[in-house]
Amino acid sequence: GLFLSIAGMAAAALIERYRLTESADGVTITVFLLMPQFLLVGAGEAFTYMGQLDFFLRECPKGMKTMSTGLFLSTCALGFFFSTLIVTIVHKVTGHGSNDGWLANNIDQGRLDYFYWLLAVMSAINIVFFTIAARGYVYKEKRMADAGIELADEEAMIVGH
């Protein structure tokens, strides 16, 4: 999912650069050029969300399944707030005076392709940190086995058998 996210942002940047070039020449392009980036980003989100939800449900204690789903949705919400923060920072950093910066009101005067490349780079940095964290993580089954506890015994203790 994270790789598809990077590919989607790179595709968006390349297509936006092409659109800017064609727009400067007075050519109108087809909306179907947006399909690759939407397909890549959508598939990336689906894989990422399903993996994240599976992780929360598998690693949480049995009695906290609902709570873990709420935590999953909270991480999605935090991501949306972070997205707004990135847009605000980019707008303030790149826009000076009469220049609207990368995220201009007139799409032909902005540099949305630079913004997409920024998101691709941020996603690449994210995948590096994710890989480091994932390599160091020990799953619940392994932790329990190392402690000499079988997972079935833990579930029986919670139910009261």
C-alpha cells in the first residue's frame, strides 16, 4: 500500500507537469489522464487500511476489539488533520505577496506538480520509518510464546474457563 501511494503521487506529479505544458500551448487534455493516479492511490489506501485494521484487531486484547477499531479510525482522522497542516504550511512557505505559490487559486499559475513530488518524497520517508519500526516489532503470538503462554490459554482465561 505504501509503495502504491508513492507511485500514485509520482504519477500525479508527472501528469500535472504534462497538463501544465499542454495548457501553456492552449491544448485541453482529457480527464481520463487522472485515472492512473486515482487507481494507484485508491489501491494503496485499500491495502494500507486493510493491513492497519488487521494489525489493530490481531494485536489488541480480546476484550478491546471495538476499542481498536476506534483507534484505527482515529489514526485516519489524525491523518486528515495532518494533511490539512501540510497544505497550510506549503501554502504559507511557497506563496509570497501576489504569488499564490504551489497551490494557487488558478491551477495554471500554481505548481501542483511540485506539491505532488513533495508528497511522494514524504511517502518515501514514511516507508523508511515504517520499515525500521516493522523490523523491530514483535507480534503478540511471538511475545506470548516467548513467555510460555499459549494464545488459546489467554483467551480461555479472559472468558473465565
